[in-house]
Amino acid sequence: MKVFLMRLWRKLNYFLRTQSQFAVQSSKEILRKQEVSIQSSAPLPELCSVIIPALNEEKAIESVIHYAQKDTFTGEVIVIDDSSIDATAQIARSAGAQVFTSSMLGKGASMQDGIEVANNEYVVFLDGDLSGLEENIISKMIAPLIADEADFVKAKFGRGGGRVTELTAKPMLKVFFPELAGISQPLGGIIAARASLLKKLTFESGYGVDIGLLIDAHLKGARICEVDIGSLEHDSQPLVDLTTMANEVARVIHHYSRHAGRLHVEQISEMYEEQRLASASFDYIINRRKDRRKVVLLDMDGTITPNRFIKDLAAFTHTEETLDALLDVSQNDAATRSQQIAEIFKFTHRTQFEKVAMNMPIKPGVIEFVNQMKRNGFMVGLISDSYFIAAEIMRKRIFADFAIAHTLKFRNDICSGELNLNKDFYPDRSHGNLQPCKSNVIKRFLSKTNKPSFVEVWAIGDHLNDLDMLLLADKAFVIDPKSPELLKHKHIKNIASFEDLFQVDAVT
């Protein structure tokens, strides 16, 4: 009897859907002829089925449903309940949604079930645990579909993705599907697409469903775009779930890479290299803040260590004369000189970089200062014009939270001599004709787009190239300054040692 009813239901839906196609197409023509925009106050047709896969979301499901119902483009709200053991289904029905039980456990199955019962060609997927949504997201998401500018739309929100996005999905896409590497939220569950396309795609059963749909749509020739929906709040996953998610996302990307003929042994080491580089970005760092609203930035060379990493590395690799010749050339700009210096260390093995960083001396009081600042609610990070491979080791040695530096490329653990200047050192995150500057990193922390915003930023340096950063910081200090120019600014305090910083009243 249950099978019979399900078949009957699907036939009825098919009939209703075919009958509604003319109305949908007519509505689209009306929109085009009248040139009605989404921002217009004119009445708009109901064109969209909003599908919400849900599992034990009783706390948020009602607000998500009401949010969807308020959008002018919403024709129906469908909740696919993944056999919740709480009151999700009952609350969803009371809120006015159509509620169906998923055919099997898993978000992918729930999404596919939603497509089977949807009555409209345009579909928007929302997660059941969302909050803090801006107005008219559904309208914004389907606008490219109605305008026939895209077939598959991903939501872009916030500054960056979570740990799995930044360390697994994006690096792997960059290697295996570089044409999708620019997607900001490849794992995001807010998606808009044509139902006719979605029925041709494979819905993975686990955490890999969203990345799988993106890649599958791309391989089937769909036009893909992103729509900026501002910021939103989303329940975070426990660490054990993140591990499972990362494994599942990696499996799905490998699966599609193999079927597309893109999976090669050489790419595996390249993928791991991309994952390592991803941890050097501000977007990754900001997602590890844990609601902390204060940050202290420590320069590396000459500040936390009396030595300069590239000088120690040149001594270790017997290239001191070549390095000194470049350092003595003043006419080259900083970016060009950095690239030329990186080429000196071409063919140097990764372990040699690591060994030099492990043996660099640390100034007295640094570790104690870092721990004290962390106890006072600060994020503590290293910022360096040197290489991330060294800065990351020094970060761990002093127990800091993050490191921001430029990244060298390695192939099979051998340095290629190529240097990627960190985009966070530039004002608009693009190179252009501008020179990298640490002050732009400070600006990122002070940006109002950070939610919640940072309320206090400290900076500690020693060199003239730290000056702009120091002047932007709320509190600025120099230790063993290398230029008298640093002492001309009252805002910058000269401190004899890290032990003296403990006397600053803001620390105690």
C-alpha cells in the first residue's frame, strides 16, 4: 500500500509539474518584458520550491521556514525530515511547511527526495540550522536562473570557509578542478538550481553531497555562479564530525577526478602542498578565533629571534655570498628582491628549511609573553616577510596561534624556487603594482566585516618595514629597533625585552 501511494504521489506531482510549466515560462516572460528587478516593489510570481533537509533541528527549523515563506519568490516550503527523534517534523508542519520523511538516512537522500516532490522548476536548498540571514536571499539566489544567466548557483557568505573547506576542499579543487578553485563556499548547503538539472545529478549520501553536486554540475556543462548573501550563522560541527567530513569530501573529489581522467600520482603531493599553503591564509586564521576579539602580531626576524632566517638558511646551504649580493642591491623593489632571494634556495630539500627554523634561537621571555597574552584572551600570531615554512615552525616553538608569511613552492619536498607572496599583505588581495606591506594584515583584523569585530590589536617589531603596521596598531612596541625612524613616533614604545612587556598595565 505504501509503495502504491508513493507511485501515485509521484504521478500526481508529474502532472502538476507539467501543467505548471506554461505558467512558469509565462511568468519569466512577464519579468523580462516589464524589466522587473528583484529589488523592485512590484508584485513577483511564486516560482521557487524551497527544500530544507532536516535532522533534529527543532530549535531552528521554525525560524528557517518562516524566513523562506516571507520571500516573494517562494511558492512552497518542503521539509524532508531525516527521521528526527525530536519535534522537528511537528514544528515544521505547524509552521506551514510540507513535511515528508526521507527515504533513507543522509542529507543527499533527503535533498533528492525533495526534488521528487517539488512542484517548481526553480529550487533553493536551505539548511535547517541557519540563523542571522539577510533579507531576500532566496530571491537573490534564483535571480541568475530566472535571467537565464546560470543553471547552478552557490551562495557566497562570510569571509571564508571552515576548516574542512579551507584545508581539504579548496586545496583539492585547486589541484584537480582548478576551474572551480574560485568558489568561495564549495561545501555550502545553500544552493539554487533548475530541477531539470538536479534530476540528472548524483546526490552523494554523506557529507560530500554539496561538493559532489558542484563538480557533477560542472562536468555536465552547467553554468555555475555565486551570489553574495552577506553573512550567516551556522551550527559548528564537533571535531569528530569534521574528521569524517574531511574524509568524505576528499573521497568525493577523488571519485570525480578519477572519472574525469584527472587523478594522477604526481597530483597527490601537490594536493598536500596546497593544503599546507591554505593554513597560511587570513581566512583560515579567522575561523580559528573562537570568539576572541583581541590579537597581538609578533614580527619574527629580529623580534622574537635575534637572527634572520634567510641568513641562517644561506649559511646552512653555503649560499651566503649570493644572498649578500642581492641584499646589497637597493634599487630592486621588495617584491622583486624577495622573488630573487627565493631562487637562491631552488633544489633545497624541505628538511633543510625545517632544520634551520628548529635551531634558530628564541629571545628570553617570548614564550612566557605569548602564554600570558593568550590567558588574557588574545590571539597571538607571527607575521613575517620570510617564508611560511619557517614561520609555522617558529609559531609552534613559541606556542602562538597562527603564522602569516609568504609561501615557497615545493615539489616532492624539493623547493622549486618559486615564491607566492601572501595576498593578505596587499590592500585588495591582488598584486597589481603595489608592494606587500604588513599594515594590510592589520587592516584585515580591524575590518568591520569581521563578526564579531576585533576591539584591540597589538604589534611588536624591530625593523623599518614594520613601521606602517606599528602605526596602525592600538598598542605598538619595538625591541632592539634597527632604525632610528621607529623611535620618532610617540605611539611606538621602545621596550628593552619581552620581560618588560609584562609591566604594561594592559597585560596585567
